[in-house]
Amino acid sequence: MEKHSLEKIISLAKRKGFIYQGSSIYGGLAGTWDYGPLGVTLKNNIKNIWWNQFVDSREDMYGMDASILMNHQVWEATGHVGAFHDPLVEDEITKKRYRADHLLEEAKIDITGMSIKDMDNTIKENSIKSPDGNNLGDVVQFNMMLKTEVGVTGGEDSISYLRPETAQGMFVNYKNVVDSFSPKLPFGLGQIGKAFRNEIAPRDFIFRTREFEQMEVEYFVHPESWKEHFELWQKEMWEFTKTIGLPQDLIHELEVGEGDRAHYSERTIDFEFDFPFGRKELYGLAYRTDYDLKKHMESSKEKLEYTDSATGEKFIPHVIEPSLGLDRTVLAVLTSAYTEDVVDDNPRTLLKLSKNIAPIQVAVFPLVKNKEDIVEKAREVYKVLKSSGLRVAFDTHGNVGKRYRRQDEIGTPYCVTVDYDSLEDGTVTLRERDSGKQERIKIEEVVDNI
């Protein structure tokens, strides 16, 4: 795949109403982005596919929508308050702050297994400067959780946090679901929701932001069967990437080493993607053991054991976690779909989006907009396609060639043109986006062809 600059993709996303800079009329707010009309549809299409595949189509899954604000003891119990840090380093002159690990990576230094002290020593030994060319201070830990207060009394009891992950909302509801539904192991909870991290250096468009959306499963299993279920979810994640149309050769599995895994994980596979700015993490699959339930049981004093109704065995379930970032998925989709080519000697820009996720699946055009009978016929075709469940647009602006280019640029797979012949023989022109090929077909055959 030809790699295009991120700037081109950002420009298209803004120009066509996919993604805007957050608070743009006030100069923006770093690390925040707003999804426009096409962007929110694209995102919702991805979410719907995920929810159907990971939750609705399975008998062993239960949906959740936990609160963003949680009791602060949740985050203390899991170690987030004490250990949810990134390495921060400050420019001694400008006082700008940077991620120390990012500066080391940009200097082509392998940071695998490095501690904060190692990073500090490496920066000093290699005389690494800030992007402005100035000396850097000491590397320190920076807690990324966004703190807030709940209620009017103030004080320690009013402290809460905007959740840094969606997982804990499912862990603290594990007992509620068991009591309500008496599920048999293995079973899982699935959730799509917002999470927040006070990133030191948001960057690369919607790749690293302070507010983002996650699609996550916490799958509870018997401790002895975790490997089997880990591999099954690994296959499920690959299947999802195919369904949404991500090129398989741009996705790579990375077995994360012990020194680089999260504190709760005994095994983690990262699904990495070839973005324009390099190969970076897209998804994660983690074996969280019984870490979270055990911590919550110790802290809350609630019994979170599972009792096997057949054997009477009591144990704390272990957990497999497929975690998929929604915003990173949108970015992977846009960057892999962005294409520049030439059709009929004319250069064009197009998004080769899968029809499963394209915001608009088919656009309907009357050949001319000043002939009432042709416009009326086009409206009839539009209603037929709309009633079939397709995502349809109606466009009369400019000539047909310009309309084709406009739809190509937003990823619409098909265009249907209604003309004078349509009034006589009931046929229309069906045009396919990627090849630009056109064919005449009967109006009643359009839905099946698409």
C-alpha cells in the first residue's frame, strides 16, 4: 500500500465532515477531537459490527454500560492511583513536557524493559535534547488519571476520577451479573464506552488522545482453561479486522515481553498496525489472571468467588480481555482506505471503505436536476433503497462526474444514476467506486447487486 502523509488524511477528515479538532473556534484543545456527521456514522457502524460479533451473536456474553464516574476505592484497589503512570521529562528552558519513552524511541533507542531510572540515565548518557534543542530535566512518574470531585462537601471522600479504562466497570459488576443471571462459566461481559487519560503529549491525530472510546470484553474462565479461550479470542479479533475491511498484511501480532506487560497481565498479545507514522499498537489481548477480582474482593470484603454448580468447587475466575480501541480503529480504517489514483485520465482521491462500514453505501443521482420526472423517478429509487436498509444519499449538486468524485472521496461504494432511459425501460446506471466501472441494470435488481 502506498503510504500517504497523515496531514492529507487529517485534511480530508475535516473537509468532508469525518473528524474536527475539538473546540476549534476557540483554538482547539490538545488531545480532543469531535466526530462530524460522516465520522460518527462510520464509528457507529464499526461499533455495531463489534457489538453484534462480540456480544449479540454469542450465548455466553452479557452487555454492560457502566458509569464513567466510580468510587475512588475502585482505582486504589487495582493500583491505578499508585501505579498508573507515564514517564515525564521537562525542557529546562521552555518548561514544555514530553514523554521520555517517546523521545528515546525517536532517538532510535530500544526502551524494552527500561525503568524510569534507566530512561533518565539513558537520556543523560546520550545527551538527548528536547525538540527545541534544550537540555532535559530528570525523568519522573506522571499519573495520567483525570481527577474530579463529586458532591458538595469536598474533602477526600468526594474525590473521583474519570475512568482511565472501561474494564473496572465490568469487574465491579461481575457479582451483580452472577446474582441476576446465574451464568455458567465461561461467560463474559462486553462494553463500549469512553475512557480518559491525561496524556503528557497527545499526538498523531486520533491515535493518542485524552478522551477515547474502547470496545472491551472481560471473559471469565476456569483457571485451567485460560489458554484455550485466549486462542479463541485471538481468532475472533482477527475475524473482526476482516469484517471491517482492514488489510490483513498491515496487521502484525507482537508477543509482549514480561518486562513490558501491564502489572495485571501474565500474557499479552498486541495487534499492531502499519500507520503512516509507523507500526503502533491497535488492539490488545491480555490474560489478566484473577488479579482484578482478587483485588476487589480484598478491598471491598465482598465475596467474588464462583461456585461450580456441578462440582461444588469454589474459585476466583480468571479473565481473558480482548481490548479494541475504537478511535484507533477509525484511524486504521481511514489510513488504509485513503487512495490516490487516475480514472479516465483524471486524478482522484478516494476512500476504499468496506461497504460494511461506509457511512453511505449508495448515492442516488438524477442525471439532471431541472427535469421533474427524472428527479421524481430518482426519488422513487432512493426510497426503495432506503427501505431495504441501505445507507443512502441523494445528490443533485454539480454534474454527475463531480458527484462521482465527491462520493469517491467519502468512501461510497456505489452510485446509481437515473436518466431519460430510466423513464422508458426502468433501468439505471450502477457505478462501482474502486474500478469506476458502470453497467445498466433494472431498478428492481439494484438492491441485490449492491
